Amino acid sequence: MTQTIGIIGSGLVGGSVARLAVDAGYRVVISNSRGPETITRLVDELGPLASAGTVDEAIAAGDVIALSLPLPSYAALPADQFAGKVIIDQTNYYPEFWRNAELDSEALTSSELVQRHLASSLVVKALHNLDWNHMYSNARPEGDPERTTMPIAGDDDEAKKVVTRFLEAVGYDVIDAGPLAESWRIEPNTPIYFWPYAPTVPDGLTEDEEKKHYLEAPVPPVSRDAARKLIDSAERPSPVGGTLAAMPPAHVAIFLALASADTVQR
């Protein structure tokens, strides 16, 4: 039986998850806060395995739900509708855009915050630590020497198995970083966040050349052993959360250009 991935968020991240899923033979129902009529072009590009729906329809249809959203949007999600669902939490905490006292004080990780709101669901932190372009372009079939390893974290072993099977099907090996309380090890400003999954941009390029290289250059794979070392070497960032200044400059330039053109959709 073909599984369905419900995707909440139809922007750059949600679109990449949808493309990965469709390429691997999954059905997808993709949604956003503005309504399914705003997603018709993306659905047409994705083909017959994809459909647009409301947020409620994506939740109801999905065997697995991907939260391809900015973290502050979590509080508006209809928690009761997620009962029993496996959630891929792709959110990240960036205090320069939104602050939360519990996260700042390290009382909770961002995924624990999401899990508390979606209390009857099974949250797994995954597919959050690389950009939308490399999420798709870094994927490789099983056995490919260039296949890379992605971390996950969660409190439910069966839910982690479900998410592992999905990630393996769409093109990644998987390593377990522990429970949600330890998911800070794979959050922004830790060794396994973003930089290992992006190409090194050489010095001396113009801004346009940097962007082109960043988008097109191959990215060396992260092995299981390397991923484990990166996770184990993490120290909890202080202050908590990511900053644009700590991201690859080419990525920030591309993101800001898209945002100013109003193409970064939620």
C-alpha cells in the first residue's frame, strides 16, 4: 500500500520534501495557510502522486506529516487532529525572528515545544538541518558511494523507525541522535547543522558566482561514523538558537533574495 505524506507548508522546504517523496513513490498532500488554490503550479509540477489540500486535509490524509514551517507557526496547528500521527519536525529556532523564554532558558528543546503542543502525536526531529536545494540534490539511492547520513531525534522508537524508513526511501542513511531532550545536539549552531550538507565556496568569487557555486557544486557525503562524531562532539549552544550570521553567506544571500521577491511561501 502506497503511503501518503501530508506536508504543512508549501514553500521551498515543503516543496523539496514533496519532490523527494514523489520521486520515491509516495503520495503527497501538500497544504499551506493560504489555501489549496495557491499550490496548483507546484502540484502540476509534482505530477499525479501529488495533490493540494487544506491543512486539515493534509493532516487527515497523511500517514506521516511533515512540518515544513517556521517554528512560530506550531502554536496555530490543530493539535487534536494530529492524534496518533508520526510527525517530521523540520522547524528550527531563530531568536532574531521570534523569541521563546522556555527555549532561551533551555527548559525545552524546540522539538519538545512542538511535541508538547501536539501531545497526542509522535514527533521526530528530522530533515531540518540542511537547505531546500541540498535536501533534494544531496539525496542518493541505497548503495551509492555518495549517499549521505542524516540525524533524527525522538522519544518513540516506532515513530523513529517510520521516519527512518521514509528517509532511507527518499535517499539518505539515518543515525539516531537520541530523545527529543537531546535534539539540541542537531539543532542550529551545532557541528552537524547545515555546514556538513553544503558545499565549500572558494574565496575570490563574485556574489553571483558564489550563489551559482553554492547551488551547483557537489557536496561530499557525511558517513555514519562522521555523523556520530559530529553529534557526540556537540556542546549545547549558548545563547540558544540559530542566527543568519552563522549560516553560509551564499545561502543567506539566496534566501534573502527569494524572501524579498515574496517567493518564500509558508
